[in-house]
Amino acid sequence: MTHPKPPRPEGFSDPLTSAITLRDREVLDMVDQALREGRTALAFQPVVLARDKGRVAFYEGLIRILDTSGRIIPAREFITAVETRETGRLIDCAALTHGLTILQRVPDLRLSINMSARSIGYGRWMNTLHQGLKQDDTLAERLILEITESSAMMMPEVVSAFMDELHGLGIAFALDDFGAGYTAFRYFREFFFDMVKIDGQFIRNVASNPDNQVLTRALTSIGQHFDMLVVAEAVESQADADWLASLGVDCMQGYHFAAPMLQPDWLPRPEAQARRGRAAAG
């Protein structure tokens, strides 16, 4: 016979739950302070052509939050805690602001920026986008917005309408982490994503893992059927790169080619750009 557990005393809290709540609150405070003080940056990782791995198709700009010493706070420490809060929207705003600034500074750059579907309709994010587009007529056609599969599936009708509006301006869209969520495939006919990025869990060790091979073939076939560019994420070995190229993916991204860089060679340093501006003005 089992006995019911006695009721918890009023005011009782589970130590583990309290610890998690305290930790999340501390992380949120740290990230909020970094955002207020402008301690954010983009790290850039190339996405290369599968058939010509020396050529970069575009770069992904990955937001980085910095602590007071300038060190990067790992995203895994805060992304879950901020995703459903306004802090998550402000992180999207910071990423977009950095991305639009870089696109203006580097005229031949094509850049993807991550965003959550929750930022659709967020006034500050939308204002940042439209103000940035006014600064450069070529900017929209060089901007790619990445939305994760799980985020897009939360509000497919909203995402579809949003994409339709911005497609008209020339902006492209990528479905990120493809295969990791619960895609309702009927929405592919409505979304019109320009590319899909296959989640890294299926790509790592794909050359030697038969299960990953079956799943990657299936995801690639879906992307190709809907005329989307297919990008393999998290490519970490030559063997995997060769297997993916033989499969027919369009592009690859991962540490095998390059780690995300805060200051890649092609990015002009602010002081150098300022000197060129003064020289041109003189």
C-alpha cells in the first residue's frame, strides 16, 4: 500500500527548482546588462559551395554576447532562458543592427542573420530593418534571414505572411536546423524558403553513419524537390564533406572550413575605414 506524500509546508520551495530559477535570473541579468551597454558583436562563419569549396556563397553572422571582461558568454548558458522573453527580441535586434551595418561597410558581402519568429511584429526589430534598408539600395538582396524550424512551426501563418512581404523587398530566407523540429511538410508549399540548412546532428560523421546517411538523403531530397538551396551544417571532416558533395548538397558550413571569426580578413577595421573616409574628404 502506498501512502500519499504529506503536503509541503507553506512557503516551501524545492532547492533544485530554486537553484535553476536563480541561475536563470542571474543569466538574464547578465545578458540584459550586456545589451544595455552594447557588449555584443557578430562572429562570421563562411558557407562554402560544395562543388568549389574555395568559394564562399555567403557568411552567417552569429551574435555574441560579451561579459564585462570582453569574453564571449556561451549561448548555451542563456539562449533557453531568453527565448520567450523580450531579452530574446533585443538579442535579435542587436544581431540585425550589426548585420545591416556590416552589409553597408562591405558592398559585395552576402550575409545571413538569425532571428526568432517571435520577433516578427516586434516594433524595434521592424524599425531597425526598415531604417537599415533605406541606407543602401543593394542591402535587401544581400540579406538572408534565418529562422529555425521549431520557431517557424510555432506560427506558420504569421511566418508565411512575413516572408511574403519581405521577399518582395528582395530579402532571402533560410530554414535553419532543418530536421531537428517537427515540420508540417504541407507548409513548404506556403513558406517558399530560399534554402534549408540541415541540422548538424545528421551531418556529423555522416560518411560513416548509415542512419545519418538515410536521414540526410531524405532531407536533401525534400529541399531539392521544393527548389531550395540545400546547406549542410556542422561539417567537421573531409570525409563528411566528400560524402555530402557526392550526395549533391549545394553548400556546406562548419569547423572543417572555418570557425566563426569576430574579425575576418575581409572586414575593414573601423579605424582603417575612418582613415579612408578622411582621405576621401580631404
